[in-house]
Amino acid sequence: MSHDDAFMQLLSRARSASKGLATATSGAKNRALESIAQAIENSVAEIVAANRQDLERGVQSDMAEGLLDRLTLTEERIRGLASAVRDVIALPDPVGEVVRGSKLANGITINQVRVPFGVVGAIYEARPNVTVDIAALALKSGNGAVLRGGSAAEQSNAVLVKLIQDAISAAGLNGDVVQTIDEFGRDGAERLMRARGFIDVLIPRGSAGLIASVVQNSTVPVIETGSGVVHVYVDASADADMAESIVVNAKTHRPSVCNAAETLLVHKDAAERLLPRLLGALETGGVALWGDERARSTSENLRSATDETWATEHLALEMGVKIVDSIDEAIAHIDRFSTHHTEAIVTSDFANAERFLAEVDSAVVMVNASTRFTDGGEFGFGAEVGISTQKMHARGPMGLAELTSTKWLVRGTGQIR
């Protein structure tokens, strides 16, 4: 069989299997998910061994520390994957949910109900956990999934996809609903972007460059997830203890992920009171800091920030710091440099809090909470497909409902127009 034929056969199998999954009962889908969770738990050693091969290659190729962290599957993280699958089991099945409905004056009833997309494609890199997350969410929402997990996690993904396929088959459903195209390399990713008629929607997760490439080159509809140039704004009235705990958590809790803060904005009236404390706490946490001229005047440890600093998703223990004259300037800075992922304000001023919520145009806007809470699991969605930064049907953490479309069911008794 030719390379091209093998690729198309794989897509065809996923498409065919998805049709059966679309009408599967919630119980059947949940049994398949429990089978996946058990398979993961029973194969920890095998997954760790495969992941070790990927990590060794990553170290040899000088992979960035943040990517290595995302690539790593420890025993604890693997058991967390199984737990995330069970969280999905506990969620309501969106398929068949009535979104709205009515009865017309002529007696016809109409109902808009949720239905699966069909086959979801995903392109991501160095994130083997995404393989499990997307497979679980696609299965529960009645969708097939075709995955391109990238060369960095090739061994990890190969083991995980095989476990998932076998577990689904063992539970009585068609394991072909989950497929990987990693064997086809970059060419496979490019062909996936053009696979209209086989892939119904494509979701990229990864670097800004990867996402831009998919958005620009795909003929398949794309749900755009975004890189995270995330801001925390400390307002003039911010409580000192709250500001420190939120800023440090947002930056240092897990700096390699997209909801980690990259820029700290501090109101001038809070700078003298709070900035030395905030900078000291960040430096104690190992954060390298860049600052504007006013911020640098408060500490000799800050390097000079540029527009490139403000526009960079560091994904590491690095952060930009800027003193602003007003909430207006903070919002203007966010509007210019944000990737519209997550922004937070720390304030005791109710009016400023409500204004920040209303005027900042990002997928998630927070008051007095760490940006690290922008996460499907934290929002109660179980796993997540990604964080959508677009403005179409899905925005923010994407769970089960975001993997469905709708159709109208019309029931009459012979009416004509």
C-alpha cells in the first residue's frame, strides 16, 4: 500500500467508526472511558519507559526546559491522566441535549439539539497528556479523533494511542475512532489540514508558530487555541498579601503552561507600597525580571524591557514588569500586547474590578484570583481540548459542549407551507 493510500485509509477508518460512536449510548461510552482509565493505570511502567526515550531525545536536541516539563510523564502525572478520564465519565453527556425548542402556531415542534462534529483533528507538540485528554473528550462527545502529537513525544503517544484503541475495543466500541498520524511526519500534518470531508474541525495546541501555521494553511475549519501572553494587574487598592500570593502563584506554580502570567502591571500608587515586596518574592522564586524605566528604578536586578518583552510568551521563570499611571493605561497595555487568553486584576475597588471585567477583551478575565485557574479541570469540565482564544462558538477552556454542533429536529403532523 502506498504512503498516500495508508494515510487516507486511516482517515476513512476514523470517519467510519465515528458514525457508530455518534449514536452510542452514554453507558457504552462511559464503559469505554473506564476501560481507558484502567489501561493507563495498568501500564504505568510501559508509558514511563516510552516517555523516557522521548525525554532523552529532547535533552540531546537541547529542548527548552519548559517543553521538557510538558513532555514529561511521571508516575504521578500518568495516574492523573487516568483520574482525568474518570472525571469525564462523571460529566453529563452533551449529545442529544436540547439547547432550545418551541411549538409553532401551526402545531410543528422544533428542537435544537447537540450532536457530535464527526471527526476532530488535533495538531500539538510535546504534550502526551493531550493525547489522552482529547481522546477522552472526543469519545464522550461522540466524535472520532485523529491526532498529530509531533515527533518530540512520538514514543509516548504511540503507546498511549495503542492503549486507548485496545481499551475502546475491549469495551465493545470500535477502537478505530482514535487514530494517530505521527508516522506520516510533517507531511501528515499538512495533509490533515487539507482533509476536508474526512476531518470536520481541526484544533491546534502549541506554540504561537504552530497555531499560526494551522490557521493560515488549513482548509478544514479551525478552532484557534492561543499562546498565553497573560497579565496580572495590581491596582492601587490591592491588598498586599493577596497581591503577593496571586502574582507568585500565577508566575511560578507551573511556568511552562499557557495560563502562567508573563507580565506584571502595577499601578503607580501601589508601586512604592508593594513593588519591592512583589519583586523580592518573584526573585526568591527564581524569576528573571525585565522592567520598564520606572520599574527598574526600584531595583537594580531588573533588565531593560522592550516591546518584544511585552509580546513574549516566556513559558519559563521570566517576567516583564511595568508601572502604569491608571487602570486605563493597564487596559490599553493589555489590549496591545495580550493574546486574549487570561488577564487578572488584584484590587479592593469594586468599580475597578467590574470595569476590568467589562473592558478587557480576553477569553477569561479574573478578579482577585490566580491566572492558573484557567483550565478545563479547574472549571469543572474534566479534561480540556485547549483554551480557545477565538470568538466563534468556543472561547476559553473547551470541554464536551465545545466539541458539539447542533441540528434542528422538526416534528409535524402533515403541515405544509
